[in-house]
Amino acid sequence: MSTFMAKAETIERKWYVIDAAGKSLGKTAVEAARILNGKHRPEYTPHADCGEYVIIINASKAVLTGKKLTQKYYYRHSGYIGGLKKVQYGTLMATKPELAMELAVKGMLPHNSIGAKSATRLHVYAGAEHPHAAQKPVTVEG
């Protein structure tokens, strides 16, 4: 008997909705990364892209525990001398909560071509509305 290996072409991808309201930013990101990676599936294969689509709603209502709102920073660099920019997470959550959630999820995905492709299947929205009702997404409880 040979071991079953899933192929990315034969995978039937579903859509899932995760509500981040009142949940920790990290716990929501872990759930999303697991589904995007395909680790929830019995036919998960590490070298094949077995992941699904994930929609995260209410990203603006996600919670950061402890003093992270004031002590944690998002850094980016322009590439020029003195081009380091930093934004406090309190400001980031107030202005661009979608970016904060995307950064958390992308950090939990593999840092290779499979992870990059998986990240394109992530859709994050600050509010409760999303335009993907036609895909009939399943709500993830937890």
C-alpha cells in the first residue's frame, strides 16, 4: 500500500469565515493560518498547496492583550538611509486593522512559495460585511 499524496490541482477549495470580534489577534491569526495552510484537512501534504480560502471579518474589533497596544510596533524600511518607519499597534489597529491582521497571519505561514500563494487566499475586512456571499462561506466556530 502506498502513501497518499495530495496534488494542488485536485484539491477542492472551500471558503471559511472567521469572526475576530472580541477574540485575540493572535488566536484568530492561528486559526486562519491553519486553514490557509490546509493543516485541518486529513489529506494535508506538506509539499503541496492544500489550503482553502479564509475571510476574516470584524478585524477592527480584535483584541491585543497586555500592553501590546502601546509597546508593540510595526516596522518598515524604505530602503534609503534613515528610512525606518515605525507605527505603534494602537495607531495601526485604529487606522488599518486589516493590515495588522494580515501581518499576523502572514508571519504564521511558511516563508516559501507555498506560503506566498496561500497568503493571496486571505481576505480581511474591518467590519462585519464582506462581498464573498456568492462563494457560500462556512463559519468557523472557536
